[in-house]
Amino acid sequence: MNSDKNLHIAVIGSGGAAMAAALKAAERGARITLIERGIIGGTCVNTGCVPSKIMSRAAHIAHLRTESPFDGGVSAQIPKVDRANLLQQQQTRVEELRDAKYEGILRDQTAITVLNGEARFVDANNLVVQLNEGGEQNVHFDRAFIGTGARPTEPPIPGLANTPYLTSTSALVLDTVPERLIVIGAGFVALELAQAFARLGSEVTVLARSRFLSSEDPAIGEAMEAAFKRDGIEVLKQTRASRVDYSDNEFIVDTHSDTLSGTLRADQLLVATGRTPNTDTLNLAGIGVETSRGAIQVDGQLQTTVPAVYAAGDCTDQPQFVYVAATGGSRAAVNMTGGEATLDLSAMPGVMFTDPQVATVGLTEAEALKQGYSVDTRLLDLENVPRALVNFDTHGFIKMVAERDSGRLLGVQAVAGEAGELIQTAVIALRSRMTVQDIGDELFPYLTMVEGLKLCAQTFTKDVKQLSCCAG
């Protein structure tokens, strides 16, 4: 451990990556100047993970009160949704977590000095900070860490920039539920918000340029498209917005597909087509930090092309998950303070918090084949999983990708009510280089969704329909 108290690290940002870097560097004896131009805490706690999952959960409760598989025995009724009160509850929890996990921790850290302002690199050892309260402050550093995150992308759709469209940030603090909502985008963020608004009472139309979740296994997109249709959400695939206008409090969206063109109208338009790294004001090119479409290029040690400058999180070319950002920030801090650490993303879970949830880890079948593996796969419908049967909800599946000769697990894709909870078991199995035979032989608690992993593993060698109830 580096005990040099004179090592000074400038940390730009205060989200998941930046906070992890600052705290780990302080733990290892460095002095830190943390620079934040906006609200402490970054995207996740303020405008991303936390508020979106609260909203999704509220929408799920509203949906269950409206309709459930047990309506024959438990009365259902359409609930009254008070979006203003839900928003207040949501934002109160956001503020509590921001204070507990960010602001409060920084107040107690004597090794970390916070500057409120916008940082710009002068050279490889100096920053200038345009202070929010006015004036400038120069910061000389031995190492710098960039954790500035990303913001919603504005796609180049004619007319869009001149309209009051919603981004994921502004949609989460909307205090009313729009009667009609158009969503442009078909990735994790777009689909989570589309379903939440639909279940809170909006009439929702989703426009996907290609298909749902186009970077995932096709079976996932198909399952989620079916789920959305069950929720009454209109899904337009292979469709792009060719123009957007706004008149008389109404959005007019011209659409185009290979077979059909038309016009859609709605009270609100949500655009969620990706995120752009917050790197354009840092003068990175001026000091030699390489970027690709704004994303900072980092190596396995989180080092940029300038040796004294490190980065992690959504401002880099890494996957945009807060736990990747935080782990990357922590690893970078070790390396900035004389240690050696790498960020291994070979067993990185991803979760989409829709209903059903989508969770993945490792390689898809297509990715494994592209990497030259000879593969064997199994897809287990949830109608073969006892937990799903007793829930009276068998929509979804679990898919396993294995190396054909050895049986070693290469990847798992799941669409299920608790997919996000079961995926970490698959992560650990993948990290431990377990085979599907190993997984099939393990003890799994009966009537859990994670038991589906055992059952799916067993289908590589037997017909699970012929097994006794507890899948021995």
C-alpha cells in the first residue's frame, strides 16, 4: 500500500466511478481534490438507477392491482395513480441515498477536498477549474482520474431539437402521467421507462430502428416484445422517426419503415437512443488523451493514453453499468497509488428491470460462435420451472451457452420475473469455470427461480419433464 501522503490526485466527477476512485485513493494514503460541476452523486443515484427502479416498482404494483394471475380469487381494480405523490416519494429516497452514500461520506473525509466547478486540462499535470461561485482555481496534480459519466444523446432527427421532448432524466421527474407517450429507442433505458409509463396509465408506442434489444440474443427481444404487447404497448419495429414537430401541446412524429410510412401524435415524446460521454469540455485532445466518439480509451489498468491520467465509467469505452464504473474507479485508484489491479469484465452481469426482467452474463450463442467456440445450447421455457408454475406466470425462459466438448459454461440469458436475482449465481458459476454438469449436480432450493439454472443445465443430458418435482 502506498503511504505517500504527498501524492495528490485530481478526481473529476462525483458519480459511481469518481467516488470509488476518490475513496480508494484516500484509503491508500493519497490527497484528493474532487471536482464536480453539478449535483454530487452522478447519474445513478440522482437521475438513473435509483429513481428509475423506484418508478418501475411503483408501476409494477399498479399493474398487479389492476391485473394478476390470481384475479379469479383476489379482486382486482384499476388503481388511482397520483404521479405527483409518487414523484415526491421517489425524490425523497433519492435525496436520502445521495446524502448517505455521497455527500455525507465526502463531509467525513478529511483527505478529500471538494471543488464545485467545471474542470479543464491545461497539461498532463494541471487543471483549471471554472468555479460555480465565480472565478478560477488552478489544480496541480500527480495523477488525475476522469469519471464524468454520460448524458442522453440527442439523435439527428429533423425538428427534434426545437421541441420540448423528454430524455430519461426529465421523464423520471415528470409529475403527470401523459395520456399518450411515444418512445424512440429500444434499449434498456427506453424499455424500462416505456413499460413503467404504460403501467401507470399512458397509452405507449415504442419505435425501434431494428428490433428490441438488438445487441442481445434474438430470443430476448422476441420475449420482451410479446410482454409489451400483453401490456397493451404498441411496438413498431424497423421503424425510424424521420421528423418531429410540436404544435398545440402535441408532438407530431413522422415515421418511416421499409413497408410503411405514417404520422403518430402524442402528448409527450421520450427519446432514449443512447448516451454521450461527458468529455467535450475537458480539453482531452489538447493533452493527448485519445477518445473515440467522445468515449475515453482506457487499457486494462484503466490508464488513458496519457500515463498520469486514468478514467472509468460511462465516459469511457466500458459497458455503461454503475457497478462496472465503481469497480473501475476502485481499480484505477489502486493503480494510481502504486498498486497493480485490472478490471476483468469476462463475467459481467447485465439486468433490465422490466417485467419480466432480462438478465445476462457471458457470451451469447452468436458471440461464442464468432469467437470460434464449438457450442452447445439449451433454452428452457419457464413452464418447466416450478417457481413459475406456482406463480401462474410462465412467460420467459432461461438459456445456457456451453462449450460443446467440455461442457464449460460460456453464458446465460434469462427472461423471468426474478431474472436479476438469479443471474449472480450464473456469474459465480462462469467465474468458477463450472460445467453445465457441475451446475446440474448442485443443490438448489426448490421453488426458487434460480432453480431454473439447475434445470436448464440438466437439459444438456436429460429431459427435465421426466424428473421428479425437486429436480434431483
